[in-house]
Amino acid sequence: MTRSWAVLKRLLVGEPFASGRGSSLVLSKRYAIPLLAVNPISSIAYAPEQVFLVLGAAGAAGLAFSPWTGLAVAAVMVAVIASYRYTVQAYPGGGGDYRVVTANFGPGAGRLAAAALVLDYILTVAVSVAAAVAALGALLPGLHPWREWIAAAAIAVLAAFNLRGLRVSGRVAAGVTIAFVAGTTAIVLTGLVRLAAGDDLAAPSPAPAADAREWTSAALFLLCARAFAAGSVAVTGVETFTTRVRFFRPPRGRNAAAAITTVGAATVALFTGTVVLAFLTGARTSAAGVLQYPLIAQLADTVFGGSPAARWPVMLATAGVLLLAANTAFVGFPQLASVFAEDSLLPRQLHKRGDRLVYSNGILILAVAAAILVVLSGGGAYELIGLYVVGVFLSMVLSHAAMARHWRRVLDVERDPGRRSRARRARATAAAAVLACAVVLVIVAFTAVGRGGWIAVLIIGGCYLLMRSIAKHYEAVRDEIELPRGKPQLPSRSHAIVLASSVNLPLMRMLSYAKATRPDTITALTVNVDAAASRRLVAEWDRRRIGVPLTVLDSPYREITGPIAEYVKARRRDAPRDVVTVYLPEYVVGLGPQKGRLARGYYNWSTSLLHNQTTKALRRQLKYEPGVMVCTVPWILGESTEPPPLRRIAK
């Protein structure tokens, strides 16, 4: 790493942390519930809006079905939440959907769940940040033309925050979540109470556009089905509890189940209340299919009379909880990618912690992928929901199907009547969740393909194939490098070949290092591409009485790498059990003045183009030859003296 890059990295990331600095986190239910509720609760900021965005295409005829569509979504939420309650108790060690699917269906289905989870996390960041920018746009309308770039900048800030190893305080996250829940609850309850008291509340929405088309019953049914699938994004985030079971105090499974019940009930109530209140107050979509303001902003203005004192706190809390949800993905995805890398599904580099004890590679991959999707979608959450639902519900279908199989296996071995009765209830709950999620997934498959849903299929399919190929590669490598039984077969002899083009300090260093390895034979090698230069080299070699034989290879076509490679191959053919080590010089440039050492001068990094080209070509040719090792001996340009490569140690 060059000095300039090292300085830049320290400025961006900070000084490295010691490994012992990491700490575990164990929370009581009082703190764990608001902290882990960020993901499911944040979906209230955009999930009800999706129902009205879709149904608004049919005007008043479509919006009339919004309460029933909302109730259908609530039924899906109840089924999923009930099934996850049993999941966290059956797997108190955590692990999430990937571990559950792999344990019950094998590695093939596990890879599919892993691919879906990758898309899930990427879309969590993209959708949450896009919705947060939309919430801020309700306070500052001038942000709307720049929303995609503002969202990309917000993703970059979150990535930098996590790359530095910083963490959001649990109390701060709990405070923001509680503020959002309190604000949304106040809007729903106040609005319903005022409507019950006879107040005339009308949302500041644009009038529905005149539509000359006649919507048949079949067309309205398909539109409602599409709205149902889009609104089902409210289910996202509940699966977070299955990966965070270890955060709870013992008994972890029971406490996590209680937290899921509490957060799930609050999410269902807020979602249903928001949809009903929006229907009763007449929240509508514009002709372009986008709400004039986010639904939460419309309802706040309607219920509280457009008071800035009500709108600003509500929308700031909304943006805050959405950004926290995106930040939890930056925490969870790198850890999940590390698990995938440990299981040989992703490159091993993702399992390595960076200087600040975080999985830096996973954070960077998540940030780049989410930013690309946000920019391509124009910064709108609506354009990303179809992709989001595919990833979320594919992993949920696999997870709940795996739990149904798990409970069936439990029934095969369990004999206690009470436990068998509980296993039957859990299996029925898992089956209901599978059915509900499968319905949503099928609807999305038929309705979202033309609106970019194929991108989700492409991403998941590509991730699955990539994980499969990586797993096969690592398995083949393990089989190849595994030690055989018995004693290893050692080489018969060792030969050292030192490349020489002129007699200088780098050559003497290479000869000294080669001698230090105590080879059976050592030979200096040069290629005759210029007869006069070769004669001068031989004369200088003899004059200095260098005690190593010099071999000169003829090259009729003035090629350097070819004759050397053929010479090395010939040595191997003559003695296949021997090992050959080729020593090549490498000039290191661009370090500049180093602290604590004298230097003749500074060689700019750009001068590296003037050196090492022959070394690189030889290294490329020889690295594929069995039994041939290539050793590059560096010479740092600019150092004042040549340190002795060998020192005698006094006995």
C-alpha cells in the first residue's frame, strides 16, 4: 500500500482497532424491542402508501377496495408473525432464514435462500433511504428534483459511518423508534376520534384524474391483487428477530417470541389504522401515480390542520426511523455475508474484518449495489417495491416451508402429548404462512415482471449461480490441497537460477539470497540479444570473480522470456523430482522519503512503468510450471545503502 493511499485510508476510516476491543451485546426486552423494531416498524412509512398508489389507477372505484386490501395484508402479517414466533423458539441460537432452510432442505435450497437474502438487504437500504428522502421532501420540497442523488449521498454517509466501526446508541435508536410509533399512533387515533365526532376531514390530495376506461370486475380484482402484493411489503423486517435472538437475555427463545408478538401487533395495528384513516379522509394519487406528499405527511396535515408543529416532528421521526432501518442493514448484511463466506458461498475476503473490526468488503458491496438501484430508479421507493417483495417473500416461503418440515420431523420422534400438540400448532401455523407468502409471490411474479420484476429474478438467479460456482470451486480446491496419508514426498534436489542482465547491487542481493537458501546448484542466467552487451557482461563477471557460473542463452529472434522459460522447463524434464527456484529482480518505486532512513531521492510512482516488465512477463509464464518457484527480490529505489543481506550471528 502506498503512503498516500494509507494516509487517505486513515482519514476516511480512522486508526485500526485491536481485536480485543469487540464486545457482545445482551439486551433486556425493554431495550431489545424498540431497538429491533426499527425494521418492521419502518415499513409503516411506505407500505400503506403502496396500496393507494396501485389502487389509485382506477380512481374512486379502486380506492373503495383499499380497506379490504389492507385487511388482507394484515392477515398475511399475522400469519408470518405467528410462524416466526415458533421459529425463534425452535432455533434460539439464531441464524435466520438461511440457517433454517439449510438445516431442513440442504445446501441447494440454502443457497437459494441466501441469494434472496442478498437482494433483501440491498433493497432494504435502497427503499428505506428513498422513502427517507421522500419524507424530508415533504418538509423541503426543493429536494425532489435531486432525490436520487441525495439518496445516493445518504447511502455513502451510512457506509462511511459503518466503515469507521461506529454504532448507533441503543437508546438513540429506541428513542427514534418510539417517537415514530408515538407520532403515527397520535395521527391514527386523533383522526379516527375526530371522524367519530363528526368532523369533516379531507386529505390535501389531488383530485382523481378522469379515466374514460371502464374497469371490469376482473380488472379491479387484478388491480386489488397487485395492491395486496405491493402492500405486503409491510411484512418486511420481522425476520430480523430470527437473526438477533442472541441479543436477548435467557430464556432467549421465549423473550424473542414475546418481542415479535409485541412488535408484530403494533405493526399490524398501525398499518391497518393508517390504511383505514387514509381511506376515510380521501387520500388519493396523482395522475402520474405518485402521491402529492408521502401518506404520513398527508394524514398529519389532515388531522392536525396543516400545523408545522405537527408535521415537522412526525416527518423527522419518519426519516429517522427509515435511516435507522437502512443502517441496520449495513450492520446485518456484512455479518450475513461473512457467514456465507465461511460456508464457501462467497469469496473468503468477505469473512475478514477490517481495521475497525467491521466487515469492510460487505459494507462497500452493499453501498455500491444500493446506490446503483436508487439512481436507476430515479430515487423513488415505488419503483423498487416490486423487486423488494420478490426477495423478501422468496426467502420467507423457503423459511416457513423449512419450519413446516422441521415440525413434521419433531412429530416423528416426539411422544409427549403436550409437546406433540404444540408441534401440530406450529406446523399448521408454518403451513398457513407458506400459503400466504406463496400467494403474494405468485401475484408479484405475474404482475411485476413488466415493471422491473425480472430484475429481481435476474439478481437472485445470478447470485445463486455465483454461490454455486464458488462453493464448487472451494470444494475442488479443498480436495486438491488436502494432505495425503503417509509421509509427504520431498524433492530430490533444489536448483537456483538467478536472472542477470548486468553486474549491479540488485544482482548481488539476489545471489546472496539464493546462496542463503543452500540450493544444490546455483546458476546465473542471461539471454544474448545484443552480442556486445553479452561480451561486456561476461568480461565484468570474470573480472569481479563472482563465484557463480554464468550461462548465456542464445536468442536468434531477440526474445528474452522464451529462452529462459525453455531453459527452466528443460531442467525440469531432465529431473522431474527436482525443484527449481528462479530469482527475479523487482524495482520498488513511489515510496518517497521514509521516516528513519536516508534516501538519495524520490522516485515518483509513475516511473514504475519503466521497470519490471521482463520480471512480470517471466512471472506470468513460469507460475504455471509445476515444480518451479518464482522469487522476486525487491530493490527499493532511493535507499542510500545496501544493507547486508546476511549477518553472522555470534554463537
